[in-house]
Amino acid sequence: MNTALIRPEARLLVPALVFIALVVAAVASLGTPLITSVATTFHVSLDSAQWTLTIALLSGAVATPVLGRLGAGPHRRATILATLAIVVVGSALTVLPLPFAWLLVGRAAQGVGLGLTALMMGVARDHLPEERGAATIALISVVSIIGAGVGYPLAALLAEFGGLRAAYGLGLFVTAIAFVTAWRSMPAAPEGRSAHVNVAGALVLAGGLLLVLFLAGERSLWSRHLAVAVALAVAAVLLLCVWAVSELRTKTPLIDVRAVRHPAVAGANIAMFVGGCGMYLLLTLITRYAQTPHSAGYGFGLSTFVAGLVLIPFSALGFVAGKLTPRVRQWIDGPLVLAGSAAIVGGGFVLFATARSDLAELLAAMGVLGFGVGSFSAAMPGVILAVTPKSETSSAMSFNYVVRSVGYSLGSAIGGLVLAAGTATGRLFPNDDAYTTAALVGVAAMAVTTMAGLALALARRHSPETSPITAPGGVPGPGRSSRTGS
């Protein structure tokens, strides 16, 4: 059945999908520039305040596969509205004068919204003409990345002039608008869909992801309590293995693991994992370097708000790349675009490693990073969805975003560990050389990502027609050309 909307409705749906994806990404990132303000306002340590960011990422990673499965069924519209309602309630908790624990609850509720990105892609693929849907999916993927660059400077500005509650008030305002937008614009899912959530599998996956992201965020645990960290890491691996086995045996998997094993999907997720580590590592390095005071012997001593403005080249060029990539995909195969984008990000690492004495050089590195990330993010959905049936769009992309979240968290942790190793005893800031070392680690990560993209492109060249994947319900996916973008 053709579910594509007529042109006027499609024009209204596209900005709604992009806006919702941008809002949930920006709101989840609000914790980044507000950590210091939270610590001083609630009289907690910086490590405790860091959880206002970490808990949003954790809840997002756990909620994403569950929402992806619900979004594959007949109740997708209800799932989207209910999730946005949770985000609005969480945003209200961050604004109300409540204790710190309630702030964490509110931030966790805001993080649940990260799971909506894949659902927005599912709506676009079901209800837009194929070419328009592919371009919209690419744009949704991009804005889910650059949302941090939009929310960071706005939140920092409001915190500087209006206080912490004013900054979180921005989140409440935009999420309320997003809820109204979804209420008015989200169509019902196509008929004939069914989706059952494997509750036991969801709990096991949640436990494994919680441990992985907790270990990535708690870097001090590895240095002070290595035995405990190793034990938790083993437990995480075991939980994820148990989940994978259970998913293969159940008739109602949370994520179709068989589809994930498809060479195109597996290769794309490997590239996403390794590339995500490198991309977030460079973003972390540049923002931290920009805020380091001159007394450390390097850095620019930028305030939180001005440091947020450094992200503007990242967001602007990321958006430009996202708009250009669908056109490039008409001439260049998706995996080659992934490989080229990873190489661009690697160039950003090289630029940061060799030239960072001037703020303009830092802005240039951030711009290169943004362009590479934007292109990479725009190309990724096409590689995965080319071999994925429409009914499994949300589920397939949900898994990819879980992989991305884990990669980002590990990238941040790796950066912290390298800089901590380069910090002399009694010193507050690491040596300048530690940033160069971390950048070289990033170059290696992007080199691996580039090779993964090239290997995937080579494999697809030897098999020009993509084999269809069978959806969990037994419906085979469409046999698509390897260049199909949606």
C-alpha cells in the first residue's frame, strides 16, 4: 500500500520531523554547559553534577531500542506523543525548585527523547516519496548530531544571564512546542504492522548498556578500583551475550539480530562505533582546550558561553554537509561516502594536533570535524536502510544509535584517560603534549573507520545487488540496489 503523503502534507511533515529530532538532541545536551552551575547551585561535587549529562545519555541508550520496536508497530503515533510527554514532564522537573535528586530524574526523562530520532526516520520512510524520504532521513541523522552545537551556546548564555533555571526553562519551552508539533503532524503507522516488546530482553539489554556507559563515564573507577571495574566489564559482556542469544531464539526480538549480522549492516555499525569514538573524542578535546586558562601554558581561557560559540562552525558545516550528501550519494556509493567522511574527520585531528596556537586554527578544526560528522551521519542511514524493510526502519536505526551512544561515551572516556595520564602530580591541567597524544589516538580511530568503509564498499562492489533481509514478522525486505538510499 502506498503510504506517501500528498505534497502539501509532506511539506509540513518534513520540518516537523527535523524539528523534533533537533529538539530532543539539543535538550539532552543541555547538561554539558551547565555542569559547573549545577555544582554551585545544588552544592554538590563536579563529579555528581556530571551525572546531569551522563544520566540523560544512559536513559537515551536504554530507551532507544524499546522505542524503536514500539515504533515499528501500529501504535507509533501514540509512542511518539507519550515519549514527548515524558520529556516535557522531565523538563518541568528541571525547572521547578526541587532537590538535586529530582533534577536527575528530570534529566533522565529528557534523555528518553533521544530514542525518538529513529522513529522520525521511520515516519519519513513510510509517508514520504522515496527520494524525499531519503533526503529527510539523512537530514534527521545530521540534526541529531549538531543539536548539541545549537543547545550548548543558548543554554550557556541563559545560564550566564538568567541562572540555571532559565537555561533549563529553554528545554521546557522547546519540548512543549515539539509535543504540540507532533500532536498536529504525526500520521498513524501503515496498517498491517505489529510490534511486541520482549520485556525480558529489554531488561537484560538495559542492564548491559547501563554497565557499559557507567564504566565509560566513571573514569576514576579504573584508576582507583581496577578489580571492581574489570568485574563490572565482565558482567556487562555476559549480559550483552545473554541478550544476543535470547534475541536469536525469540519470535519477537527487540532488535532483529539476524539483520544486524548482514554484512552491510554489520559493517556500518562497526564504522559507527569506531568512528563515533573518534568524532566525540575530537569534540571533547577542542572544547576542553578552548576553556583551559592561559596559566596552564596553553589554551584560550574562554568562558562557557564563548566556548559554546566555538561549536558554531561544527553545527553550520555539519548542516551544509548533511544537505550536500544526498546529492553526492547519487554519484558515489554510501560506504565510500562513509570512508571519505571518516578521512575528513581524521584531517580535523591532524589539524588539531599540528596547529592549535591560534583560536582561528581551533575554529578551523571544529569546522572540519563538523563537515565530516555531518557527511558521515547523512550517509549512514542509507547504507543500513538499503537492506532493511520499511517495517524495520525504526528498529534498525535504533540499534545504530545505541552503537553511536556507546561509541561517543567511550570516545569521551578515552580522551579523559589520555589527558589524565598526561597530567603531572599536583597539576590541575594536563600537559599540552597530552592533547597531541589524544589527537593521534583519534587519527588511528578514523583510519580504522576509513578502512571499514572501504572494505564495505569493496564487498558491495563484488555483490552489486543487495540481498533482502527478512523482517521478524517473516516479511522479506525489498531487494534493493546497493545504491538505494532509503
